[in-house]
Amino acid sequence: MKLRTLPCLTLLMLVGAVANAQRMAPQADPCSGSTKSPTVNWPSYRHDPCNSGYNPDEHILSADNVRNLRLEWKFLTSNSVYSSPVVVNGIVYIGSLDEYLYALNAATGALVWKYKTGGEADSSPAVVDGVLYVGGGYGSNNVYALDAATGVLIWTYTTGFYVESSPVVVNGVVYVGSHDKNVYALDAKTGALIWKYATGDIVLSSPAVVNGVVYIGSWDSNLYALDAVTGTPRWIFTTDSRIFAAPAVVNGVVYVGSDRYGLYAVDANTGSLLWSYPSNRTVTTPAVENGAVYFGTDYFGIYALDATTGDMVWHVREPGPVWSSVSVANGVVYVASEDSTMYAFDAGTGQTKWSHVLRAGSSLAVLNGTVYVGSGGDNAMYAYSLPSH
């Protein structure tokens, strides 16, 4: 039946019914479930708007075969790569301290395009609906929107200081922090300011956006929950010290590390403390998967805690200081350490399944049987996969 043959009243009733059904339908948790696309993507800094660091669609690499990972390709930049890679529709997007953003073929590492920002591009991109959003980094006070296919500039928005925070894009709005102490909400199509919220210090943290709330940390030691539409605070939770990294928000709990203490678990609705774990300096974002929360610390390696109780499941002291965030996929925990080694651990036991010498830089993206990571010391972007992949 063709819609144009319906009487106008019937058509209006049908459109209204569909709209009502869409509004009333249960909304899926943006952190759980498959992307249901032919090509699995890792489209933002921590994979999803919740910053879970978990790819539920990775089924090639596992604890049984990850030991066979080998170098697939290497792409050299002219300075360190601390921007974490995102991978969308077969393209890897990264930034470098050489002030360029790069788009690379995910299978071969061949250059697709590059764009000069004028700042040390250590913000991690987010790619949504064919547009790449990223902060300019030290030397650039801008948030950029580029055509993801061509690298052509669409718009810029200038904040009061440089932008190392990695943006998150939800419902047509770009959320990002700045060293000017503000959190920004920008129109994703035009770059126009929707709102900004002033914290008490630098906002290096990247936001998580879940169920209409923006969660973000500041160097003023506070974790903020802001209304995504208005920027009005829902609640503010004070930790013991500065918050560097992004919070992860999964199953109604906000997990965030602090510069001095360790890891906090906070009720996402009320801001009440659920539990805390006194490891030590935690400047990275935890990964949350299958009832466990995984995170690295500055002195004592990698922890796996029960996500509900905060009880320790396992602890590995093997890595040196961990300044890049943990990623999890298909029962394997991945991390790059400051001891110049990249590791893969069994997510259930903490057993080391693979290690490889790498001068650490970025966090890792794991998808389609490949591990992507940037290097701070080697000025390079790497891809590792199985020999048969």
C-alpha cells in the first residue's frame, strides 16, 4: 500500500501513532547491546556515550587466541600519539601532538586525509553521522567538526582556553570540557552554543551522557551531573582530589577515579556514594563489563573489582604506571602501560595472555579482530591482528 493513497486524516493518525509509539517505547541502554551493523565500530573515546570502554560486538579475539596477535601495520606521525583511536566504517581517526588529525584505512594503515588543527591534538575524536568532532588540544582553543570522509572543515567553536577533553555527541548535541573551566553543549550541525556550565577548575575530563544527564569531572575535585538540555546541576559529588579522567556510567552507577585516592562508585540518580576503593592515584577511565569494573593506577597495576560491591576480584601488579584507560572485549582486558609494554589479561582471572613492547600513548580500541593503539614514544599508530584475520 502506498502512503499517498491514504486520506489525509488517516495519514495524520498513522504518523501520530508512530510518533507516540516511538516516544513510549522503552529506550535501550546506550552501553549494552549490539551496534547491529555489518561493520562493528568504535566511534568515540571510550566506545559509547557511557564511556564503558567495552565492545560487546567483538567475537574474533578471545582469551584463547589473543596470544597470537601480531603487528598488522604501523603509521608514523611526526610527534607523539596520545589521542585514542576511533574506528568507524573501516577508517581509523586519531590526533597527534604534531597538530594534525589523521584518517587512516583501518585494514592497511594508508593515509586517507589529514587536517592541521594548530594545536597538539591529544583529544580523542567522536564520529557521528558522518561528522568528526574533536578538541584542538594545547595551542588551540577550538572544538572542530570535520567531514569524516574528506577532512573538510564544517565548523569550529572557540572556547576560552585549549580543549583536551574528548567530545561526546548525543541527540544532536556535542558535549565537551575545556581548560577554561567550563563544560560546553554545542549544536552538532552548526557549532552554536546551547549552554555552558562553569566548574571551579580545569575540565580535562571527558563527559559521559546517559539518560539525559551529562556526567563530568573537574580539577576542583567535583563530579558533576548536569541536565543535558539546560546544563543545570542535578547533583555534585566531591572526591578527595582532582579528577583527570572521564567517568563511566553503567547500570545506574558512575565510576570515576581521583588523583590521590582511587576509585569511587556513585549513584547516577542521586549522587550518593555507593562504595570507594582506596588503591592509589587513578588518572584513567575504568572499563565496565559483565558485573566487573577494571582500572589502572599510577603505581600498582590493574584492578578488577565487583561492580556492585567494590570487592576486589583480582589485582595484577605486573604493569608499571598506567596512564591510558583499560579496554575490554570478549573476555579480554587490554591496556598500554608506562613500562613500555602493552598487555592483554584474562578478564575473569587476571592471567596475562599476551604482552608486546610498546611505548605507551593512547588507550586501545578493539574491534573486528584488531587492536588499535597510538604510541607516545614511537610517534606512531599501530594495528595488531591475528595471522589468519
